[in-house]
Amino acid sequence: MSIGNSPEDDRPSIGRVLQQARIAAGLTVEEISSSTRVRIPIVHAIEEDDFSRCGGDVYARGHIRTLARAVALDPEPLISQYDADHGGRPAPTPAAPLFEAERIRSEPRRPNWTAAMVAAIVAVVGFVGFTFLKGGDDSPAATQVAEGPAPHKKSAAPKSDKPVDPKPAPSDSAIAAAPRDKVTVRLNANQGKSWISAKDHNGRLLFDGLLQQGQTKTFQDQERVDLVLGDAGSIELFVNGKKVEDKFQPGQVERLSYTKGDPAVG
């Protein structure tokens, strides 16, 4: 039984391949870290085939893919080699039931003002007709009843409008005027659904689940927001009020990190 890169497997290790490609490209570890946003200690660890600092298999695959593209390598053979060395690709995170539960939750019932108004108008019309039959058009009772219901019509109509307007606009305008003392990241799944993970600068998990097509998530932190996008090509990304113009491919896994000064362009 062989462990890691044994003599029976003459392939160079993942870290060795990435290191040689970086040196051949004339790039330093600091330059790779700056262009990929993968921290310098993690780049060093990966080049030494130490993936324990990546935070898990999903992050490790994302780092390998990002570093490989930065040095003009095809990441897929390296990902396959990583899966073979670490027990294969894990099953996707079962986050869908969370969103199903949100959709199943019923809306609160609201008063049926329209039916109440129709019933009141029918009652008034019937009473006025009865009054006209008994006392004629000029009777005081008919005049009083005909003029009486008008205020009820005007006062009942605005009540039906009040609970209908949830006013969602502030969440979008808040992104356009993102506070400078925080990092604000918004994800729009406008091309399809994607699994996403978001953490703050302390590594605390902000979200880990499936973002369905058409849904939006916004994250804020005092210093940094770290992201993993399972299908980056499906996501429209805004950082500190600016659209990130990186062209991600469909199905591409991306590991990204943003701070208060990002993005440099967007």
C-alpha cells in the first residue's frame, strides 16, 4: 500500500508542480498571493503539499484551481490527483431543505377589505332602495343614508394598501452607498443556482448553502469577507458598491477574499 507520492507513483506532487510552474513563470510567492488573494502562508503550505491550512477539501480544491490558473496550468489533473490522494470528492452540502422550508412557510392572512366593502355597499343600496319605496327621493332618511356611506368608502380603501408594501428598496440602495468603515459583498445568482460559503475575518461562518437562481445574499464585516463560490459563472458579484468584472466560467469554483479597499477596479 502506497501513501502520498510513493516510488510506485512517479508523478510529481501537487505542490511541486505548482512551485515549478511558478518559478518557470518568474513569479514570487508574494506576487502569486497578490494576484490570487490566497494568503502567503497558505501558498507556502500548498507548495509543500500541506493542505491542512486550507480549512477543508472544498477550500483546498479552490486554492489548487486558483493557483494553477495563475501560473497557466490546467487545474483539472491536479484536482483529480488531489481527489485520488484524499479519498475522492465529498457529497455536496445538503442545503436545499433550508430554502424549501422558507418557501413552504405561509404568508400571514390579511383582512379581506374588498369583501367587506362589497357587503357594506350591497347593504346600503338595499336600504336606500327600501327608503325610496317608502318615502320618495326627497325624504330626509333617504338623503341621510345616501350621503352617509361615502366616508366609509374613502376610509376603508387606504387600509387595504398599508400591509401590501414591504418596501424592499433599502437593501439595494444600501449596497450603492456601502459604508467605508466596512467591507460589503453582495452576490446575485442571476445565471443559475450556486453553492456558496461566506466567512468573516475571524473565520466565523456567515452562510453555507445553496443560492437559488434569482436570489441575492449580502454580507458585511469590519475587516474582510472570505467567499467560496461553487459555480462562480452563475454569480454576479458586487464589492463595496462596485461590480466585480472578473469573467468566471460556468461550473468554476472560486475562493475569493475582499477587504474595505476592494475592488481596485469594478
